Amino acid sequence: MSNTETAPAPLSCRPDPASPGVEVLTAREVPLGGPRAMRVRRTLPQRDRSLIGAWCFVDHYGPARVAEAGGMDVAPHPHTGLQTVSWLFSGEIEHRDSLGTHEYVRPGEVNLMTGGAGICHSEVSTAATDILHGVQLWVALPEEHRHAPRAFEHYAPEPVALDGATARVFLGTLAGSKSPVATFTPLLGAELVVAPRDRVTLDVDPGFEHGVLLDTGQICVSGEPLKVAELGYLGRGRSQIELTNLGDEPSRVLLLGGPPFTEPILMWWNFVARTHEEIVAYREAWENESDQFGRVEGYTGSPARLPAPVLPPVTIKPRQNRGS
């Protein structure tokens, strides 16, 4: 995809005075689990912004050369009360879970796993992977579905050509493309690649709040410039989002969205819960190798399963967005 103009006009960020501003969330670097932990950039949760819709966790990693950064080798570990969403830009990850699923995550394909009442899984970058680059996302489950049965879906969305960009919609609906992957709240998840020195205007649901994560390139989101790994938050009330590529190379972003998730949640380690007591019980069940989480077959790394961290000496409090 390229801008074919021989003398393209220069582009600049153009703010929309009729819409509220874009809140820019910067990432913090944290180690991924595993004995040779690669580093990831985490933009959600943050102290003042814990969720965007039901999206409650955003990790962005790479591009990293596996021989130098160590790749991904995360032993079996538990989840409750959430769905995990894996999306790659390059590389390949082997997924195993306690449903018996053995699947691979590849660029342009989504893996969605429902933890519900309890599941465990492992994630390992394959021997064929030279450069590992992607995102790991979590979605909080609403009260009525947070004990849903374990489930797994794999889907490869077709690219959709837009005026100035291409899109792959892996969750929800955008630009006439609809994902069949099941979620428990309305959600949007899409990868967009904006052509050099071009812009695209997206029609979006005004009842959604949105987040735009910049992966590569130089992008303005509705007038606000983003740096790589920053997440631009846009509140409800917008019917359009404009992405402007100021650079001479294609620019890639991830667009996330959903209606505000109004239920208070507690997040600790890999658990999403409603009370401190639930967190304590989930940790105890995992440490005691309870059947609540099942078993992962076929993982050959060490340790055979990740031990739970020590609980903090305080009561874990619910997470809320600023102003909620």
C-alpha cells in the first residue's frame, strides 16, 4: 500500500474543536513472566485509567530479536474473570491450555481464550521465530458471565481496504467488517495500517470509548500526535476518529473500543475478581493445584507451572477510571 501522488501535499495534525481532547497514556516497561523474561510495554491498567470499555490490560512488545531478548516462554499460569486476546505483527507463539487446545498465534490471526471461572495456559515463541512483535490484551467479563465456561476461538480476519488505510477487524465491527468471535460485552478490536502521508476517517459508535495504540510510524489521532507505544484515549460522544500518518512509511495502530465498563473490578496477578477474598481464594486454589484451573498438557519448559506471587499485606481495592 502506497500513496501514489507524485507531489503529495504535506499533512499536519488537525484538531477537532467540536470534540473533547485525546488523553495520551504512556507505557511503563515490565518483564514478562519466564526464566528469560523479555520486556513488554504496558499501557493498561494505569492509576487513573484502568479500562477502555471492557479492555482492562494492554501489553505491547517488540519488535525483539528472540536470540537477544529471550523470546516468550511463559509456563502454565491461571486466569479468572476475563478473556485473553493475542495478536501478532511478526513471529509465532505456541498456545496450550487446560481445555486441551493446542494452537498457534500468527500475524493477522487472533486467539481469544475465555477464563471465566478458571483456566490455565502456556505461551511459547516457536523455534522458527526470529523477530517477536505483538500485543497481549485482556477483556474483563461482566458479572453475569464472569464464571462462564472455559472457551477458545481462533480467527483470521480478511484485510479490508479503506480510503487511506487497510484494516483487519478481529473483534466487533468496523467499516462493514464484522468478526464472528464471541464476546460478552460489545467490543471493537482492529489493526489498521495507514498509508504514508495519508489519513483515514473512521465512523465509530458514539456510545463507545476508544483507545488507539501506536505500534509503528508517526500518527496523529484526531489532532493529537502519538509516540510509538503510547495509547490515545478518546471518550464517548465521537462518531468519527481521524488517523493521520505524517511519515513516509506506513504506520500501524491498534484500535480498541467498547461502552464504558461500569462494574468495579479487582485485578491482581492474572486474576480479575470482585472482592479481595475472591483473589485470596483463587491464589490458594492455584497453589494447591485445584481442578478449578485444569491442567496444561505438552508444556516441556521449566518451571512446570508459574507459582503465584505473595499477596500484598493490604486489602486489594477495586480499580476505577478517573472520574468514575
